Amino acid sequence: MIFKQLDDERLVGLLRDGQMAAFEEIYRRYWYKLYCIAYHQTGIREDAEELVQEVFLKLWSRRSEVLIRHLGMYLTIAVKNQVYDYIKSQISYRKYQEYLIFQEIHQNHNTDEIINFTDLTEAVEKVLNQLPEKSAEVFKRSRFENQSVREIAKGLNLSEKAVEYHITKSLRFLKDNLKEYHSDN
């Protein structure tokens, strides 16, 4: 049977019957479209690929129990839901990290240290505001959003060397302008 010539409705029927070749044809037809949706939302190639793979794994594992009338719409909604869950988990993870940091600060530091940390945070913000806009943006993405040099370069349409230059320049500027907060221990 030539699966490329079958319409989506027939492929779904064969998929329900456990036909691996039907699944493979669905994968070939829709993988790139779903990948583009996921990548547009996440901006990270590897994460987008994993989200699409998860959609297809679920499709295969639930093939006999799910009623699919419009395959393209079903898969599009499935990948959007997968992206939504991913983003929600990323937000929850970041909030959890912030909570742990906050707890650590309150449990292990006295009031003077907390005030000093607050002062330092404000001083860092002031110094960052003195940097050229591009350098500040690169630095924030690198240090506060934990983006890789490659991700920053792609997101800001810069070369990786330019990103490294901005990070080095920012670190040097911060070091020079925050000397009073530097300790030797």
C-alpha cells in the first residue's frame, strides 16, 4: 500500500489499527509543521524537537483510544498544549529556584547581610544601566536568563564573538565600578 497517496482520514484509520507505516507517513507529513510551531514558541531548537517527539509518542501510544477527525488540527493543538505545559513548567521551575534562593538568604544570613545584598543588587542595576544598551542586554541574557552564547547570538542577530566581547566588556565594567563591594574572602 502506498501511504503517501492516502488522505489523513484513511491514515488515521490505519493508525488506529496499529499500522506503523501509517504512523510514519503522518510523522513525515506533520513533523516539520509541528516543529516550526514549537520552535516559534520556545526559541530553542532542541526543546522544540523534544516537544514534537513527545506529541508523536503520545499519538502512537494512544492511537487506539483517541478519536481524531481532523489530523492536522489535532496535532497542532497537541503541540500547542505540549508547548504550554513546557512553558508553565519552566516558569514554575524558575519560581521554585527563586524561592530556594530567598529561603537560603533568610535562613543563612543576618539582617546586615540581607541589607548588603539588597544594596549590592541596586548597585549592580545602576552599573548595568550605565552600560551601552547592547552590552547590558547581552549580559542580562547571559547571567540572569542563563542563555548560552549561541542562544544570545541567535536571539540578538550577533556573531558569537560579538556576544563574548559584550560579556567580557560588561564583566570588566562591573568589576571596575563595584570595587567597594569586592571582598577578598
